[in-house]
Amino acid sequence: MPTDSTDQQSEFTVTPDTVEGDIDYQDLLDRFGADELTDEQVARFPDPHPMVRRKVFYAGRDVDRFLSAAESGETVSLVTGVGPSGPMHIGHAMHFYHAKHLQERTGAHVYVPLSDDEKYFGKDLSLAEIGEYARENLRDLLAVGFDPERTRVVIDTADADVVYPLAVQFGKHVTQSTMEATYGDPGNVGRSFYPAVQIAHLLLPQLVHGRHASLVPIAADQDPHVRLARDVAGKERFDVAKPAALLSKFLPTLDGPGKMSSSDDAPAVLLTDDRETVERKVQTHAYSGGKSSLDAHREHGGDPEVDVAYQLLAFFFEDDDATLDRLAREYRAGDLLSGDLKGYAAERIADFLDAHRERRERITDLDAELAKYRLTDDERERALPEGVGQFG
């Protein structure tokens, strides 16, 4: 199924490379074939994270199987990664902090692939530039505070001894026509092969820890990777279960629809931004749901559903549901002004980034810290197909 979700009625695009337009999430479900997350499923998540509680994560596949395994105390895992093509922003942070929340409550193994190879295939960047971005991204990942005993960071070019043999094994079971139907014209042979690497990422936890329920919490544009991995996992020769998917909506850009990106022209709030920078970006660029004049706003109120400052709070940065409801109510009534709502959002975001940056700055020796999160020799051996690595 092509990932380009555009037609005459729905003028938006969602692919692993591009998210544009005003997304119709129900239409996206119909196209991708995922199931909407139910209230019953939300309630089954242990201490549901605000992103689950408010259905920022709004759809998935086989979520019940993961939840049942977690409830039973069985082995479970999460896979959520990043492509190092620029500085990390708050859209990245949401997913990693959610994964940490789930790890703390389920004991899940968390696998974080860094797809530096894919970014070289798809971006106008040198390997050296991507390597520098990868190191900075790693500082942000480690600052999240994952459990090093249950977390593995896998860097494609650095862990090629594991990733490449697995990609070879899985790539044999993906036809070129299936790849092109899923992703379109790859543009180069590197990107044509990369889906096999992604399958290796998504199935790696089960190859290391044995067959178990694995969940991939990702933004909806990355869903094609999961669909392809599920196809391969369903083949009888592989002793792995189909990974479940938990799909999120897109954190809006400050200036309106679409997802926040660190590599396009839309302003993004970076994880390294200080308090003054956050305030300036939010106050200057965040799209307002308020009216054009103070009198009109007081009389008619604002619309929190389109207000980016409110959406940032609802997606991640306001934990308390009662406070969020009060802000929406006061904004609709015209009692809360757009500038005041932006100021509150900027303060909450800056508080979060101050704490993140403090942990980041404590990582003085990145290589030594990263070593705690690398695959062990035993894990590498367990992951590889039989007979591979015998010349090592």
C-alpha cells in the first residue's frame, strides 16, 4: 500500500520522508489499515502517560497482545529510534520520554536504533556531518534516563556486524515490487535496501531475548516500516512475533499544520534551547487560535483546537488534565488571552528543557556513557543467524 496519502478530497501527504497539509487522522487510519485506540485499551496501560490518556497515540496494531503480556509480567520490548540529520527537538523528546515511562512501568527492554546510513542515503549531508549529529543526538538520548540494563542503542554503521547480516537475511524476503509499493521510487539503491535494515531494527529485541510481545511507538508517518516488518515476521522460518504498533499524531509546527522538523524551514524548539529562546520562538511563531483584536477575543473567545501553544501543552507539556481543561475553558470564554497562553506554554516547555539540559550536561564522557547501552558480545551472538560471525 503506498504511503502517500493524497487524493482530490484529502490534500495532505504522509510518508516516511514527508508530512504536509492538514492531516485527516481518520482518513489516515482507513488508508493504513490500523485500528483506533479504544478507551478500554487506554485504561489497560499501566499509569497511562498523557500521550496515551489524551490519545496523542491514537491508533495501533496488536496493542492488546502487548498489553496482555505486560499485565502478565512477561518479557516485552519497545523499539523507537531517530535518524540523525539535525539537532533533536521536542517532537523527538515526546516519544523517548514516553518510552522511558513505559519502561519504568513494564520493565520493557527498549531498543533505540540510530539510522545514520538511511540519513546519508536520503539527505544532502556528508557522513562526517551525520556522525556529528549522531553524537549530539546520543547526548540527548542518554539524558532521557533509560535503564542501561534494559536499553540498547544500535547505530547502523557502528553495529554493522549485527545489523547487516540481519538485513541480508530479511531482505531476501522482501520483493522489489513490495518495497516500491510501500515506499515509492527509492531514488538510489541504498534507500532501496534500507527497508531491510529497518526490519532488522524492529525484530532485533526478539532475536536477542527470544520471541515475545514487542511494541513500536512511532509517529504515523513511520508506520510503513512496521507493516513491512510484520509481513516478514509472519513468515514461518522466523521465530519472532509480529511487532505491535502504537501510532501517534504529529506534534504541530509552531506556524501551523504538519509535524515539527529540525531539517526544514519551520521553526522548531530544540532540546538545547534555553529559556529565553523558547519564549521568543513560542511568542513569535506559535500559531494562535485567538481573535485578531482584544475586544473580539474577549467577546468570542479563542479556539484551543487550532492554537499551537495549547496543542503543545495537550500533547506533552502539561501533565495535569484539570489544568489543561481549565486553560481550554478560559481560552474559549475569552478570559485567557493568546499571549498569556503562549507564555504559560513557553514556561512549561522551558522547565522541561532546563531539566533535560542539566542531565545532558552531566554527560562529560559520551563514549564511556554510551558503552553502558551497547549490545554485549553475548547479545550480538544471540542476535545473529546461525553460522554468521564464525570468522570474527
